[in-house]
Amino acid sequence: MTVEVNIHEAKTHLSRLLKRVATGEEVVIANAGKPVAKLVPYVPALGPRVPGRDAGLIWVADDFDDPLPRDVQAFFEGEGDEDLD
């Protein structure tokens, strides 16, 4: 859920708004009815990236870049799609 407040209300009730954000709500702060900022829950980083961590989990077929069969290529080019009705 998202709630919109003006700058004065945000300054006056910042602690209350932060409690709402901590429960998952988003708060949009507006100036003269025009949104200028958003308070969202903080999500900590998952941790440092480790190069090669997923090595061996993904494979690419030897023929992944071979030309498509003619009928499939024709479909992508807008030909032959009249058979779909």
C-alpha cells in the first residue's frame, strides 16, 4: 500500500511514517501535490558477490546460435501466422 503525504506532514510525523514503512508500506512525499520522494523499506544487501559461485549450474547448448528452422523463422517474421486462428 502507498500513502502520500505533504512535506509538512512528513516532517511533523516522520517517526510515525517510518513505523509504517517498517511494516512494508511505501510513503510518497509530495510538494504542492507533486511527488518528490518515496520512503520504502530498507532491504540489506545479500552479501558480497562471489565470482564463479554458480559455475557449472548453467549450460549452453552447442547449437544455441544455429539458424532457426524455416517455419519458426517465418513465424517471427510475421509469415505463416494465419494458421493460428
